[in-house]
Amino acid sequence: MNNLYSDDFQGWLYMPWVEKLEQYNTETIKEGNRLASKYYKGKNIQFVFTGLKIVPQSATQATASYEVIHQNKEQMVMVRALVLEVWRKEAEGWKIVRWYEEKGLRT
């Protein structure tokens, strides 16, 4: 996953139970992914992706939106989130340049 981020990456994550908007750049999103991978290792968790929509904006840029459900079966917790990504065609291939995720309340 970390190979998909552009050097120009900017991202935002909102979780209502924290009540703050977190901002990420290339380095911080990669570190966050590394820590999440370490945290989830060996846990019974599932991510369900639905509703993918891709909208080309030009020959070198497109947006993607989808819903993801995070299910932690050990803690019986489910979180739904809406995600918007902007992808750009770069010399190394398509990369994520912007990302926004808005999580719902934990249920």
C-alpha cells in the first residue's frame, strides 16, 4: 500500500469519537499504515469495500470514492467510513495525491 502514495500526498481523516481532523503527508501516512499493520497483525479483522466509483478528471488524474466497513470481530466493533481519493498518473504509475476518510460512529 505504501508504494501507492505520491511524494505530494496530502490526506485527512475524521473520526467523530476523537472529534478532530487528522492531517497526513507522505511520511506520516506511511508510518500510520506501518503502525496499523503491526496493531492488526494476528487479530480477527475484516475490511469490506463497496460502492466503488471512479471519475476520470483528465488523462492523468481521476477520483475514486467508496465505502469501507472495518469489522473487529474480537471486540464486536464495526465502523463505516466514506473515502475519497484523487489519483494522478506519474512516471512510476498511478499514485494517490489526496485522500479523505470520514468515519462514522463505532457500533
